[in-house]
Amino acid sequence: MLRALALWAVMPVLAAALVLTLYRIVRGPSAPDRVVALDLLTVVVIGMIAAYEVATDQPVYLDVAITLALVSFLGTIAFARYVERGR
């Protein structure tokens, strides 16, 4: 029951968040806005991966989600340093 809920209730909400985030990436007024939206995009994708892991009961997907989170974090830190130094 919980696994079906993960796919049928959570995935459409995350898909809507994904579409709205992609809109912000395209229409973002500045580069920092786009980077924050890109960071949000990775969080939404991590949520999708986690929901899929719950639905399929395959713990290997959590490793993928953790790796994606680490890479996203490093990218955000790199951009923050770039902005801090004053382009």
C-alpha cells in the first residue's frame, strides 16, 4: 500500500515541482536565481529517486541519490565562491 502511494501520490507532485523549477531555470532573472533553481532541481530529482526506491524496494537507488546530493552540494559551493569573488 505504501509503495503504491509513493508512485501514485508523490511522483505527480514531484513532477509538477520539476516543471516549475525548469521554468525558473529558463526564466530566472539572474545567474544566482538560476543556480538556486538548479539546486532545487537536484533536490526534486533526489526525491523522485527516493520515492522510486521505496516503490521498488531497491536500496541501490539510495546510493545514487546520495552521490547526486554530494555532487550538487559541491557545485553549489563552487558557484557561491565564484559569486563571492566578484566575477
